[in-house]
Amino acid sequence: MNVLPLLNYLTTLLDPYAIGHVSNMNKLAVELAIAAGVHSDSVEMENIELATALHDIGKFGIPESIRRQAGAYMPSERLIMEQHPVIGARILILSMNGDINPEIVKIAKYHHERWNGSGYPEGLEGMQIPLGARIVAICDVFDAMTHDRGYRHAMTEADALQEMTDLQIAGPIYDPTLFRLFLELRKAKQ
């Protein structure tokens, strides 16, 4: 059963600007995972695909007034929003009575961690961050930048890649090897 249409719909309930986010993320994450050497028919790929579809499920635990805010977050609102990966991990564990692959939970929980340790919820860095979470992090940022959001208009792919590259140079915030592969994949599509 293909659950992507349902997850796309649920994501749209969380954020009306996120139409197609799950499908976009899934395509980007699968391409990047394959480029990184993950076999397309492996359990690891299944985990990455499912976690990609569920990465923002914790936003159901964030007040709608914050989730749908059109402008920048106040510091207190940002702290609340930064809890969505932890809430998502709890939802996944509880909804499956603990019978869920722990890698899926880790990917959803750690998709906002950054290579240099500046991410959340735990400040993991480098190889402490699961591979799937490092893949989702790159794809999530790119998809968000290239689609309209309540707080800004979509960037062109070229502008988004440039901004991500600038952040990476200042960071690094993404896994350097994965980010290089991602850039190569995007340039090959132009």
C-alpha cells in the first residue's frame, strides 16, 4: 500500500504550504541515499523512505498558532517548534506500541541535527547523526527553500543551492560527503 498520498494530505493539514512535501522529500532522499551507496531494496532504504514521510509528524503536537505562523518565530515559539522531532519520535513509538524499527525513530528525531553540532534536539554532531537523518536534513532544507511557505516565497533551485552552500561553508551544517553528492545530483538535473 502506498501511504505517500495519505502522508502528503496529513502534512498539508500541518502546513498548507507543504503540499507535495512528502513526495518531494521521498524522491530527493531516495536519490541521495542511492548516490551514497544505500541499496534500493534494502531495509535501510525502507527505513529512510518511511522516516522521510514521517519526519514532521511531531508537528501535530505543536500549537496551530505556531505551526501556521506567517512571520518569524519569537525565541519562545522557536523553542516550542524545536520540540517537534522529539514529539514525533514519541508519536512513532506510541503508535506502534514500541514495535517500530528504532532507525525510523532516530531518523525522524534527528533530522534537524547539524554536522557541526548546532542542531536540535540533542546537539549531535558528525557521524553521531544517523545516515538517514543526515540525508533527510539536506532534502528537507532544499525542498522547503524551493517551495512557497507562509513566511517567504520559493527560491529558485540555483538560489537555494547557493544559500545552502554558503551555510555549509560557514558551518559545516550538512554531512560534507552527502552535501557534495546532493549538489552533483541537482546539477545533473539542470
